[in-house]
Amino acid sequence: MDSHSAPELVARAREEISVTPFRNRFLDLLDTGHIPRERLAWLAGEEYRIVGSDRRSFALLASRQPGPPADELFLGLAQGEGQALALLQDFAAALGLSEKDLRAYEPRPAAQAYPAYLAQRAAFGTAAEVALAMLANLEEWGGYCARAAEALRAHYGMDETAVAFFRFFAEPPPGFEEQATAVVAAGLAAGEDPTAVLRAARLLHAYETGFWDCLAEGLE
């Protein structure tokens, strides 16, 4: 791949992701109230594992960076995951689940490919890879969370406290795009291969779609 600026690489990643539209069957069913409450418990249990893992991954990335802009970005993301973990308890409680239940939940391997890949990149990849992957996928993820919050309110009788976890992720953190783009720019300036950076965004998106497919498995 020819040399790219960070904004060009961000646009390229978003374009590649949007080329193949993904039909989120889980949210399609949730939008009409056809997800069994037992399957909502899957969502809570999987997210409990994912958020905890991502928090540690972002903290690891921050520790591997000598200074700004990467350390500030990933410390902020780690703190955000900590907030989300607390909010998830309210969603679980609305389903009659305690934190003990969440810890006892047996995660499904396909649903955990996303945090496993993020952890791999946190340990062995680069800040630019993870920054671009998060930036390129954030709008789609936020849209899914916004849909989930509305559907849970409309069809499952949940209040704003119960859906606060999804509201939290529906909007990006203030300044996130600028920070993440700066991290990508720093990586490119240091000689990182834009092809490898772009690949991380593409793979992370594939693993996210796999997460939703796993939750919808066996549902009509």
C-alpha cells in the first residue's frame, strides 16, 4: 500500500468495513421484542467478560507507550471500560442476575473472539493498529448500542438505569476521534506499515460481527 496520511487511512478503513453490509440478526429480533430473556442473559454474560478483558487490554497498551498521545488515549479507554462494567451490573440486575451469576456464566468461544484479538494486539501489536481498529468500528458499535437501548426500553420494560450500559457506548468519548487519529498518525510517522494497521481494523470488525452472530445462533 502506498503511503497514507492518518485521516486517509481512517477513511479507507471505514470504507472497507462498509463495503459488505452486515445484517445484525440479533438486533433485528431485539427491535421487535423477539429475543428471549434467556438470550439477553447471554448478552450480559458475554459483555461482562468482554468489558473486563478490554479494560485490561487498554491498560496494557497504555503501559507499553512512553507518552502522549497513545498513553492518554488508552488510559481514557481503560477508565471508560471500568465505568461500563459498573453500568453493566444494572442491566444484569434487570434480568435477575447478580455479579456472582455473571462470573459463573460460561462464555461462548465465538463471542469472545473479539476481546481475544484485542488482547493479542494489546500484547504484540501497535498502538496505531488498535487506535485505527477502534476508531473505524466505533460508529457501527455505537449504533448497535443505541438500538439495543431503545429496544430494551420499548419491548422489555427496562428503565434508563437498566439500559445505561448501552447508552454509555452509544456515543464516542469526547475528543476520541482526534486522539485516535493522532495515535495513528504517530505510528505512520514512525514507519508502521499502513497495510498491517488497516488489517487490524478489518479483523476486529469481523470478530465483532461474529459476536452478534453468536448471540443470534439458533433464533428465527
